Amino acid sequence: MTSVRAYTATSAAGPLAPGVIERRDVGPKDVRIDIHWAGICHSDIHTVRGDWGPVPYPLTVGHEIAGVVAEVGPEVTRYRVGDRVGVGCMVDSCRECDNCRAGREQYCLAGFTDTYNGTDRDGGVTQGGYATGIVVDEHFVLRVPEAIPFEKAAPLLCAGITTYSPLRRWNAGPGKKVAVVGMGGLGHMAVKIAHAMRAEVTVLSQTLGKREDGLRFGADHYYATSDPTTFKRLANTFDLIINTVSAPLDLDAYLALLSFGGTIVSVGAPPEAVPVTLFTLFENQRSFAGSKIGGIAETQEMLDFCAEHGIAPEVEIIPAERINEAWERVLSSDVRYRFVIDTATLDAA
Ligand SMILES: [Zn+2]
Ligand SMILES: [Zn+2]
């Protein structure tokens, strides 16, 4: 075992605090990574606050990880010491089920192993990326292309792939009208990626407050959903709507914006059930779908796509001592558009 510095939650309500956590020894197929950057995802906060179920404290969260390979096991073939790599929401899966064999590890029928608050192969609880190091099986390690600024790479491992996967699956591209609901960490990446795929992109945000940003990121249109005329004006318009909002939405109102054969895909969700009037689906043969992160091969494809198209998230770099403050700002939507922790500051914490 090796000890690494980390910022850790010890209760649902209390602040995260600096400390030390253990990482397993490097196994034959493991890669030990010195973490340089760790993104802050809203899921980290939901998990620690117990919104998604009971949590075995102490828990270190973080599933947007960018770092440098520090050691490899004897059977590792894909990475060498010094490589720039990333780790996202998964660190293991069964590798044997139909979904794993098809490269859809995120839908592993046995359940994938979450990067934090998951059950590790040794029966322990996995600990995430708000730390100076991590040990991960090479299958779940991604290569970060040189063209991606290193400090901006981490959020791609969750926010990037979560939006890339449904945009690919539902064929965002030339001639397609794509709407993105919400302009937060996920939404701003959806806009950039859909634009790079050459779709016609519309942002549907509560207000016009981030309109300038949205247009700069590649949106062609920007509408406020607080304006009721928006829904009249845009009825029967979109081929694809990516819903990144985790608060409850009036889904019927959004479904009515889909043109023939259109699909709304939710990647954010409230914990409770959401009502849908099925008659809204009958019109235009509409579909209502969901999507969860992306497979490992697809995540690599996304990183390479972002490198090729010069896409990276908008980030605000913070030292570890500002993590608690950053969480409060995430909860009040006061972030443009992703916080990234400089983990070098953990050594001093
Ligand atoms: Zn996330
Ligand atoms: Zn599986």
C-alpha cells in the first residue's frame, strides 16, 4: 500500500478536510498515476451529501482525473511511465458480459465499479481523485492527447464523455438541429462538441445570462426557457435535445419541441420519477431516452476528437483549500464552467 494526500469527506454535512488515504500496491495490470488535476462534478456533492443513498465515510470523491503515469505493473502494455493519462467515472467492470465485451463497460450487467464509493476488487470502498495519486487497471486508463491543455483535460472524463456519447449515438452532425438544455458543466461541453460535429446548436437556458458565452462556445441560437414564447416559437423544431439539467423539468413542454422522429436524451436527472404524458410522444413519433457516461473506447475517441477540434472545457483552477467554497458555488450555479483542483496544493494542505 502507498499513502497519498487527499481531501476527504467525513460526514454528509461537514466540510471536506485534508488527510491521507491508502492506495493498493501496483498489480500486474495496474497503472499508478500521480494526479495533477481533479475536476469537481456535481455528482461528488450529491454522493457526499447522501442524496443518492448512504455513504461509508470517510470518502474521497472525484471522478475527473488527469495525471502522469508514475509506475506500471509487469503486464501493462498500453502505458509507460511519464504518459499523460486520465481516469473517469469507472475503474473496473466484469469484462465478460455482453455490454463489457461490446465496449460498453458503463452498462456492465454486473455493474461497473465506480471510481469512488464503489466496491473495489478487494472488497474495500473505492476512493476518488481529490488526491495526489491513484492505482487503476490499465483498461480503465485513458490517454490524454498533447493537444489538450493538461489542466483542462480532467472535466472531459465525466462532463465531456457524458455529452459526447449521446451526441454520437443520436447522430448529431450536419443538417441536424440539436438543442442543449442547461449551460453548466455538462451543457457547455455539449454545445462545444455538437458544434464541432457541425450540428446546428441551440441553447435552452433559464435566462439569457450566459448567452454571450454560449454563442462563443459555438451555439447558433440561444433562448431563455423562462420566456413562455420560447416554447411556442420552437415547437416541432429539434432532431435531438440533450437535457443536462438535474432539477425536475416539464418534460412534456420539451418533448413538444422535437420534430419528426426526434429524441430527447436526459443525462441529468432528479432522484424522483418524472411525469410524461405519452400523447406527447405519439406526435411526431418522438422518443425519450437516457444515457450514462460512455465506454472506455468511446471515451478515448472523445478525447481524440476534442484534441483534433481544439475543444476543451472552460475551467477555474483552485487550490485544495478552496474545495469547500467551490462546492457551495457549484450548488448555487456560480461556476463558469468547471472547477479543477490543482492537486499539487494538496501536499501543503
Ligand atoms: Zn461526474
Ligand atoms: Zn460487464
